[in-house]
Amino acid sequence: MALSNIRIVLVRPTHPGNVGATARAMKNMSLRRLYLVAPEKFPSSMATDRAAAATDVLESAVLCASLDEAIKDCHLVIGTTTRSRRIEWPTLDPPTGARRLVEGAGKGPVALLFGQERTGLLNEELDRCHAMVTIPADKEYSSLNIASAVQILAYELYRARLVEAVTPRVMEGHEGRPVSQEDMHRFYEHLEKVLHQVGFLDPENPRLLMRRLMRLFNRAELDDNELNILRGILTAIQKYHDKS
Amino acid sequence: MALSNIRIVLVRPTHPGNVGATARAMKNMSLRRLYLVAPEKFPSSMATDRAAAATDVLESAVLCASLDEAIKDCHLVIGTTTRSRRIEWPTLDPPTGARRLVEGAGKGPVALLFGQERTGLLNEELDRCHAMVTIPADKEYSSLNIASAVQILAYELYRARLVEAVTPRVMEGHEGRPVSQEDMHRFYEHLEKVLHQVGFLDPENPRLLMRRLMRLFNRAELDDNELNILRGILTAIQKYHDKS
């Protein structure tokens, strides 16, 4: 299993100590690929202190200006939360989420996202996710330290790999190759354009409908053949319009 | 299950930040009973900072001069380690250790021990344990931060309690009601009609494409809201055609 295909993405982390502690938590569980989206302060001596013997993970961290940049080549993106959300995403418990990621890493890059300390993942960040992992926690005090959340998921990823090593992989029933987030993003843009064209999007609130459609198609985890079919349908609708 | 019967014991912790982070990790997982054996510095502002909203757990921590004092009324004592030991104790994985502790807590006080940051539990401390829990970790860098180790075990204790209460259900992430096969059949007929209209179906082999699309949408397991959105899009495409 290609461990280098699993990346941990911290989105807008504010506290350097947490970034360092995340690097350590990762290395303890054999994970090395840390992506930092617009960190408030990096590098930082506090991050280095808390990283202990995992400064190599910190030093090789990939700095990104946006979340899209961090996940553009990923075919599976899973977000983390301890709270339930208004619009529900498919929600997995940590062992199930870890299993999905380990299976996905066999095919190409996958990402596990952690939101900013105070806010968690924002809605537009959640829109990038195929599924959410919820860490079960105390009803009245569910806000885990972010490096602690990374530690729990990194531990579950380590355990999932141990299981994977001795268990045959479950076939997903896809013929084609997995699809990158970048390709999905282009598909969603195309879809939105066509929906505008045929007058289906509510001009008052176009995002809500798009969010629901993105959730639906993310859940289906399209392969490249299927994406080509859907793109072809959208193009046919546009051509049909141009002719008439 | 008497949660107050589960105590977390830190043996000679040297870093106040770790004590505070331990308190937070515990409270996040509904644990409140922290015992500190000869801490190097306590109380401390750094412990309070890292405890975040778990200062109540810190304030009610029980200070002990010796390990024996901390566990004297316990009928089950489990130690933690990430390394294998020369003299072998019965060694449990974290879920099994957590289950033992949760079961034991039904009968009276039980303790989970964490050794000093640098040394771990010493042999004379291990002698007090009925069993050891080993956290699986990277072979070359197995030394977890102590509060991270507490977080993983506290999480497993929380999960063990959930299993004890009811078997946890995996949320599927749907708001709406499930869709009948009959409704899906009508949707596919509608889809096929529109695809004919926009000239997308291959007249030589229309079934192959439809079969692929059916597989895709079946896999997504639509709810009734989502089906209504998709039917609405198809109708909008048809209306758009009638207008033009």
C-alpha cells in the first residue's frame, strides 16, 4: 500500500504548536505527507519544538495557498468533524473512514482534511469532500485539539493498514480509473453553466442546489468513463441549444 | 456504567503542558478522574492553557506521592506502552484494553497508567499492572506524546462504552426518504427520453450507455429530494427545448 498516497491537510491552522504536534502524530503512525493550506505562521520555532523527532515531516510539508491546490490530484477527499452538520454528508466512524482512505491510497493520492482550530471545516471546504469522518466525543465538550484529532485518525489509518496487509481488498465495482478533484471541479463548473442555461438554478440561491448535486456525485465516486459520459451529456445539451 | 470508576494516572509527568493536554483529551471523551503521581510542576499556567475548557478536570485532579497511593482501591490496573518489553506482560491492543477497563469499571475503580515522558513506565511500576496496552506505532519512531497516547486510549474507552450501550449505527448521510425501484425506473425512462432528444444516445446501442448511467445512480443510493432535483433538471431541459 502506497503510504505516500495518504496526505494530511491542515486548512488554515492558526497555532504553530498544533502544526508541530500534527507532524509528530503523523510520523508516529508512519505518515509523512503533510499539506498546510495558508497557515497563520510557518515555519515557527514552536512548531519545531512540538514536532520533537518529526522535524523532517515539518520540513517537507507542502505549503499551499488554497485547499483546491492541496487536493487537486486527489481522487478521494475525506473531511473530519466532531459536530453534526445541517446538510448531512455521508458520515463515517473513524475505522470506516480509515479503511476507505487506505483502500483509496492503493489507486492514487487521497486526502484527509482538518479544519481551522476554531471553526472547523467551512461549508465550501466540506463541498470538496466525498465523505466526513466524525470522531465520537463527549456531547457537551466535543471540541478536540486538532493535533489530537490527527492523532486519532492517524492511529486508525495505521490500524487499517495492519488489517489491509492480511485481508484481500474489496472490489469497488469500477472499470475505469479514479477521477481527480480537478476534473470533478471542471465537471461541476460545466454542470452549473448548463443548469443556468436551461434556467434550472435558483438565481436567489444557486449554491444550495449545486451543493446538493456535488454531494450526490461525490458520493457516487465516479470513474473516468462515467465522468466522460456525464460531460458528453452536458455538451450535447449545449449543442442542442446552439442548433435550435 | 460508572464512568467515575475509570481513572487516568500520569506517573511522574515532567511537562505541565502534557498534563493540561491530558485533561482536555479526557474531558473530550467524558473522562473526569485524573490522578497525578509526583508531577514535576503542578499547578502550572501552561497546564491550564493547554487544558482549554477542561480546567475543571485539572482542578479536581488527585495529587499522590506514590503510584501505590493512586491505585490502592483499584481492582484492575492496566499500563500503557508503545514498546515491547523484555519481560512480557499480557499485552492487549487498545480496543481490547478499553473493553477490559469498561467491563471492570462496572465492578469498581480501575486505573489506566501512563509513564513518564522520557522513560515510560519503570519495571517496578509495571509490576503493579494486570496487563499492558500497546499502542501500535511506527517501528522506527514509536514514542508518542503522552497526551496523544491518553487521547487514543480515551477515544477507545469512549468507543467501548458506546459498544456497551448499543451497537453504533453508521449514518448514511441522507436527509430524505429512500426511493422505490419504481421511482428510479421512471427517472431512468425520463433520462433516456431527454438523452434521445438532445441526441446523446448512440442509436446503435442505446442500452449500453443507459446501463452505465443506471449503475452510477444506483450506486449513489438517491433519496427522494435528490431524485426530485434530477427530475426537475430533466424537465427544465425539455421546457427549454419547447421554448426555443
